[in-house]
Amino acid sequence: TIKPRFIARDTKHATNESDPSSKSSQRGIHENIQQQIKKCYNVCGVISLHDRESANMSCKELSFCWNQISKLVTCNRIERKKFNMKQNQAQMEPLLNDTISLVQSFEPKNL
């Protein structure tokens, strides 16, 4: 029989809700990506990681990317100078576009 599938808006790919091993492996993938993001020591490293893993990134990993970039730019003068260069800003377009598309997929609710 075919098990029900759904597209999770924060994972960018189909997941199988009824398969616990699938959830476990997805959690492992996401935890691994989060650890890799934390280990990036420059903005280019974060951008490169996003380029490689964007298909597996959830909104949580995208948030980790932005937080790591923020830490690097705030704490490191050299990274801040690189970040301000137009060429390096252009390299961030895919990360920005993924973030914008995820934000647009959220369903706003009235307060």
C-alpha cells in the first residue's frame, strides 16, 4: 500500500509522516547541518554550506545561517569589511531568495 505523503513547507521536500525512521533520519540531517553551520568561521563558509545543502535546509537551518553570519560580521572586522562589498552581497542572493520564499509560504494570522 502507498503511505500518505505531504510536502512540509519547512523542509522543501516530501516526507513520509507515517514512517518513524524517516523522521529520525530527517532529524539527523538537520542536526548535522546545524552543527556544520556553527562550525563555519567566515561568511563565505556559511554561503558555501547553503549552496551545498539548500535542498535539505528547513527554516530553522536558514535561521542558523543568518545568525552565524550576524555573529561573524559583528565580531570580526575583516568579515564585516568583506560583507560590505557588493560582490560578496551578491553571493548571498540564493540564501536571501530561499528565506524570502519560505517567509512567503507562512500563513499570517490576525492577532
